[in-house]
Amino acid sequence: MVAHDIIRKPIITEKSMDQVADRKYTFEVAKGANKIEIKKAVEEIFNVEVERVTTMNYNGKPKRQGVHLGKRADWKKAVVKLTPGSKTIELFEA
């Protein structure tokens, strides 16, 4: 997988923005990516040093429109903690 295929998009919420002060950044990642692949992708894309990666799997919510039933796609979230000596990711700076 290419690095840009692994890291799909940043997750910008109140909680994730509060974690930026602790050098933690949150991303939506590819469902099949493991922690090692996520670490390498973040280091390659943003030129930073990653200390730790934490991942969470989410099941898609069931949705209904009229009589049609369906569900949103399952997805995976990764919280990446940078080393103390690493530079920050400018994407999350206000």
C-alpha cells in the first residue's frame, strides 16, 4: 500500500484538537492497515517521528431511508503520538 492510501483523512473534533497539545494526532486510516504500516505512512507523509500508534475499529451505523435499509461503512481510526523531539504536524495547527 502507498502511504496516501493508508492515511485517508484527519479527524478534526474537539477531543482530537485537545489531544494536539499532548502531541497526539487522529486520522481515519485504511481498514486493513496495521500499526507498523500506519507509523511508516505518517512518518513518510508528514516528516515526523512517531512514538506510538493506537488503533480503534468502528462498525458502521445502520441507516434507513423510507423502506430501504442499509448501513454506513465500517472504518478504522488511528491516534498517533509523536516523539518529544519531533516537529509538529502543521495540518492541525489553528
